[in-house]
Amino acid sequence: MLSTAADHTARAAHERHVLAIQDTTELNFSGHAGSKRGFGVVGNGRDIGLFLHPVIVVDAGSGDPLQVGHAGGILGLADAFISSRKKAPPGGRKQREPERRKARPIETRETGRWIDGLRAADRLLGGAAMVTVIADCESDIYEEFATPRSAHVHLLVRAAYKSSLDQWRQTLCGHGGHAGFCGAGDRHSRQAGPARARGANAA
């Protein structure tokens, strides 16, 4: 079903500027616990359910007044990722924190779904004129920006951290507060530990 939907989306996105919007929702089946088996738990750590992370593709429009009615129109689904979370062992969050803080490859962490979404959009929408992948602040992670992508694929991410900037020796949020909405420019975050510095465009 997903591959059929994705093929349709790829055809509909051909030579268009599209937005690939990704986010996560949880499906809570606590009201059906008596009839459901094999589920993990949702965000509260108690109720059974699963997580769904779709990448929805919509038409960005071209700025032509004649196309206003099409801007924002849903073209289809690029992909969707389903995951579950194991119920935590007794002891509370403090007891589990050391395990959570262990360094692990991003592919083995729940956060990896944001990179999976970016890769899916890049892979599927090769025929689009431009792709802007939009994601919430949870995807403001180094690996998302460092993931290779095609030249026509761009990222629009809501900042979650006060990233340091080389040029102004201040934080991204601090600079943005003074810049207002009058322009955009290239920014380069400084290297932190083993992670190399990364470039971004702030607007």
C-alpha cells in the first residue's frame, strides 16, 4: 500500500516545488487493551499503542496568482514509518537514564525516524523541481543536517537549541531575535566535540 501511494505521489510531484512535511503521532489503543496483543507502549509509558511517522507531500505553489488554489494541496504520501516502544522496566526514569545516555548509532534510536523521512523524500521526489523537507524542533539534530541529500532538496527545521554561531559569536536564537524577518543568510555553527561544524541558512 505504501509503495503504491508513493508511486502516485512521485508522479504528482513531477517538476513541482513541493513540501515534504514529516511529524510523529501516537496511536493509543488503551480502550482496546483486552483485545490487542503485541503492542508496545505510547508516550505515557503505560497505554498500549504505536507511533506513526508519515511524510506527507503537498504542493508549495509557484507564486503565480492563478495557482493559489493549488498551493498547500495534498499530493500524497512519500512514506510512513511505524514503530513501537518497549515498556520500561521498574525503577523510574532516573534508573533508566544511564542506559538512555549511552552513545548509539542514530539508526538505532527513535530520533532516526527524522533521517528516514528525509531520505525517503530525497529518494522518491527526484523528479520534483524543488523539495523542502519541513520538520519540528525534535529534528534539530546534527545528523539530520549532515545526511547527504540531492541539490534540489532543502531543510526547514524549527530550532530547538541555542546553537553557537561563528560570525556573530552569539547564539542562533539571540541573533534571530535581533534580525527580525527582514532577510536570510548563511550561518555556520561551530564544531562541538567530535562533530564537525555544519552550515545552515537562517531566515
